[in-house]
Amino acid sequence: MKIEHLENLIILSEELNFTKAADRISRQGSSIDQPQLSRQVRAIEKELGQKIGCDDIPLFEVTPRNVQLTERGEIFLEAVRLAIKSINEGIYGIQQVTQGERGKLKLGVIGVITHNFLPEILQIFKQRYPKLQIVLEEMAHPQTQGLLDYQVDIGFTYAPSNFLWNKDLSSNIVLKESLLLVLPKKHRLANVVEIQLTDIAEEDFILPASSTTLGLTEQINILCQQSGFTPKCVQTATFASTIISLVAGEAGISLLPENTRYIQRDGVVFQEIKELSKQLNVVMLWRRRDKSPVLKNFLAIMTEIVNSRGI
């Protein structure tokens, strides 16, 4: 049975008149006359009979003045309507996937990026594409392998502007973030209004572990070296919350992305350093040859956001 013929059967069940049904079908774009429609109905009735091992199954009772559904016709048409509805929903679903409006997108991130940057992006994306599922995967810095192994579709990380990525990956700087100085509350610089980077050259630093946030650690080192010193790292930690707790315990000071200010912790002070304003690159990575419609839509939204911020 052809889907088109079943759809015509539904129209006939609604019109209960072969001529009117044929006219309605023709107006919808499928040219058909009353004899053709009658042959379609007889073919369906014959096929139904063959499937259950009997003579033709009459779906309609036809008299010179009237067309009515038989009891078996009512049962069959009820099932046909449900089947056509499911088929149309399936076709619409396929269309949504083809246009990148439905599906799944896996994002690889490092923890410190998730505090204020990603929520904004995900909110915009969800508003435009409510049928899409976004999956966040917290990963270490080597997201390149996760992308190449198809574990994730997009990666967000920190990296210097001149970082050399795998040739199979594309990259784009999507955010310029400031680094903030994190100090114990009783530190000598806690209440100083203007702090220079050289003011902390002799301090003990607690830095993000390079095994998980290599790009962040590398950028911190580069910025400090531009001011004539290399940070004296006495301890590392994987999570920003752990670093902030260690600073509160006066184990040292730290430099962290400004979004970590949202992590509430007594005993610490966040201070701005002018030289570190908007110096931290947040980079988005994706597979160069990935033609996914979902990825295409995500990249388009990211381009809008980046352009609106003048990055």
C-alpha cells in the first residue's frame, strides 16, 4: 500500500463522496479523478483480503446515493490515521535533523569555563533549537584527542593566540577574559587600589594543574614572563574551587579567570590587575571536515555572539 493511497483513503472517509474526495485530492496537488480513486480503494480492499486469507475486505458501503464506512473500514481507517500521523512525525523529525534543528551536540569543556560563559551560549542555543540535546563533557586540556576520536563535537579551552593545533581541527577565539589576582584576605595587597603585575613577582603561586588546563597555565606563565618574571609555583590543583580554598588558607596566591569570582569563599579577595584585562583567550575547537548540520548551527550562533562582542 502506498502512503499516498492511504492518505486518499482518509480524505474519502471524511468526504464520503468519491467525486468530492477526488476534487479535494486534486486541489492538494495530486491529480486524480473519481474512477482512479475507486480503483485505489478496490486495490487496498483486495490487498487487505489477501493478507488475512479471504476475499476483498469492503471498507466502504457504496450505494447510488450514499457512501458509508463499514465497521471494518472504521477500524482500518482509525489505524491508518495513526500510522499516517506517525509517518508524518517521522518525516518532520528527519527534516529537523537534516536542518540541524534536532539531534545531539557534545561539548568538551574544562571546568572553569562553565561558570558564566557557557550558560549564556546554551540558553541562546536552547531558545532557537529546543529539540536539540546538549551534552557537556568535562575534559582535560587535550580535547584535541577527544575531538579526533569523536568523543565530543566541540571543545572549549584556554590557549595562547599562537598555539598550533592539530591540522584536522579548526579553532576560533570566542572570548577574551580577564585574569584576576586571588589573595588571602589579610594579604598586603588585599586593599591596594592599583596593583602591577610586578608587585607579585616574589610571591608563592598556586596554579591550575597543567595536566588539566595546560592552555590556562601556559597563558599565565607567558603574561608573567612579559613582565619579567616566572611565577614561583609551590602547588597546583585541578579545580578552581580548590585553588581558592588554598589561597584562603594562606598557602599562596593565584591568578584565575574572572568567572571564578562567582565561586563563593570566605577569606579571599579578588583584585584586578590592569595588565591582565582581557588577556585570556577562550578558544573553541571543532573538526575541520565535520559537516554536521547541528554543528553548523552552533557555529553560526557562536559567530553572532563573537561579532556582537567585537572580539
